[in-house]
Amino acid sequence: MKDAVKFKEFMTVLCEIHDKRLTQLLSDLYWKVLEPFDDEDCERAFKELVYDCKFFPKPAEFIEILRGKKQDQATMAWIEVVNAIKRIGPYQSVNFGDPVINSVLEFMGGWPATGDWLEDELKWKQREFERLYGIMQGREAKVKYLPGICETSNDLKGFHGRDQVVCLGHDERKQIAEAGLI
């Protein structure tokens, strides 16, 4: 968490609800625990704890909520990948709305490699994907799109130029612009 003002407000509310005194030591401890996480995620965690906790939350409860949310994001990203594999296949180039997905799949061998994944392997690929997604989520993703088999094959034959990229996610126009297609 980076927003010290919001942090102080939320800690004060939690302390008042649970009849606890907010000492400097307590404040410093929780600040250190929440420091690595995004403000938005911390705000959701505070709100969840305000509504659901009967006792003053321990740092472990914050971590559990925050990491659980990250795991949920990784699982939702995996669902997007599986849907894209089934719907689009490895021949077309793709750009997921989440650049972390692009980076993870690039690390796992690239988009064409997904075509070689067998149905029996998907549960193991899911574990690997979700683990890597959690690791790469905190880093700046640089992979803008994933070239498919057609584009890769054309590049090897000297036919340079980007094939049409299938954009997945929320803001397709923005993705197309970021990929340099418009």
C-alpha cells in the first residue's frame, strides 16, 4: 500500500470498530505488511475485514485475503487462456487484455506451443501458469502480443508483416493501438 492517508483512515476505522487503540507500533507493523500490495487491493481487503471480522484482524488475515485475490486473478486468467485455445487456436496471433497473460504464455513456449498441449496435460499446465502468473504479476509485463503459427511461419519465409491479431479482453481498441496495428 502506498497511500498513507487512506491506510491511516482504514486502520482508525478498524480500531474503532474493535475497541482497539491504534499505537504507532501497531500502525508501523500493518503498514509494513501491506506495503507490497496495491492500494486498490488493500482497500478491498480493509472493506472485507470491516464487514466480516468479529475480532481485530491479524496481519495473516490481510495476507490471506490479498493473496487469495491474486490466486483468483490467476485462475480467471487461466480460464481466458483455455477459452482462447479452444476458440482461436495456435495459428492466429493473439493479444490478451492482460499483458501478464502474454508474458506467462511467452515464457511457457509462446502461443503456438499451446496447440501442442494435450488435454491430459492441462491440469499441470494450469498449475505452472498460475504459479508464473503470480510471480510475473508484480513485474512490468513487456509482451504486447503473441504471434501465432501463421505469423511465425511467414516471418521464417521472409514474409515480414504482422498478421491480424485477435484481441481478447476489455478494451480491444486500446490493445490494437498498443500492438501498433492502428
